[in-house]
Amino acid sequence: MARRGIFDTDRFVTGEAVEIDLPAASLPLRMVSGLIDLLVVALGLFLLILVLPDGLFRGDQALAQAFLVFLLAVVMAGLPITLETLLHGRTVGKLVTGLRTVRDDTGPIGLRHATIRALVGTVELWLTLGSLALIVATTNEKARRLGDLLAGTYVVRDRVRLRLVEPPSGSPSLQSWATAADIGVLPDALVVAVRQFLLRAPSLVPQARAATSASLADAVLAHVAPPPPAGAAPEDVLAAVLGERRRRDEERLARADALRERLLPRS
């Protein structure tokens, strides 16, 4: 892997393919979401039939059958395509259960992804009564059905309470440098990547750990001046910058709270 590809502004992958991603939805939760969507489709089909004039196709059975097929296609494929495109990967069932469909790189899906998922879904969900989707979903860790595999998507839990874990502290010898350094605005993706790396570093093999820490340190130091003391370990530099950045943010928030209390005293 080229060193340039270790860090990207949209996603982060270490040399061992350790990627920052959103938690995938469990298969039971996806099944509940699917059942809710099934009820929505059945309700939509019933309402469409209800509003049609009586005897519209009474004299032409072939036309009636063709229209029924068209109606089923519109409801079974058109409804999920429209909802997932307009609601950014959500359907009624996903809204109820707190799920969302995202791309493999965790970005929002578009019309192409929603269309592929819906068209394949008519086969694996409707024609096989969900058996094909269930078999495929049980064979991969993200419970992806065939439509997800072809569209390059997966379903995530959208209501996840994130718990921030304290990253390992840096070397005390770098504390004075970090305190006096000018730390610019770090990209959010870079901050997340550094935090995740520091937490996962002990589980990486030495070669991947060294390569990833060096790449991340290069990216971070592009926003920091002056450079750290010569010979400083990249991992210690990352921990020092992250810790100092958090300390400054806490001080800034504390000052803002104090100013708010003075200007807007509690009654």
C-alpha cells in the first residue's frame, strides 16, 4: 500500500485494513425494519386499488393483469427507491427502528444505490419470500443482503450513543512543546483517525503501527508549528497534540460558560 493511501479525509484505513466505520445493524433488527416496510407496501397497494374506479378493466382481463404487474412494481420498487433517495437511506421501517443505509465508505447513498437495492430486493425479498436475503445476510458480518453487496451499501444503527474514551497520554517530555505550539484547525476526519489509532495501536502489528503513526503524524504536523523536538516518537507526538487540543477546547468552553453566567445570570 502506498503511504499516501493510509489517510484520507473521508475514511481511514490502517495497513491492516482497520477502518473507522459505523456500527452495522443486526440481522434481527433489519428483519423488524423489513416487516414494517412490508406492511407499508401492503397498505400502499391497498390504497391504490381502493382509489381505482370500479370496473376500470372489467372488459379486458389482459390489460387488468398488466396494470396489476405495473402497480406491484411501482409499490414494491418505486416506493423504497423514492423513500431511500429522499430520506438519505431511510424507509419507514428504518425510521421506526433507527436504521439507515449507507455506502461502504459510510457516505450517504444516492439514487443509483437505492435503485439497485430495490430492484434486487424484488427478487430476493418478494419472489423468494425473503429466504435468499436471509441466507446471504447470515454469511457476512454486516448482515448485508444481495442488494447491498451489488450496490456497495450496508445498513447501520443510526441511534448509537457514542462514548468517548480517553486516548493514551503522551510522553511528559513533549508536554511543554505541545503547550507552546500553535495548533491550527485539524480536519475532523483526521482527529477521529488519530483517536482511533491511539486506542487501537496496542493491537496492531509493529510494522503497521509504525507506518500508520508516521503517516498520521505527518498529516497532523502540517497544522502544528513549531515541529516537535528531534527524535520524538510519532505516536507520542499524536498523543501530545490530541491531549493539548482537548485541554484548550475545555478551557475555551469553560470561559464561554463563565461569560454566559456573567451576562445572563440565572434567575
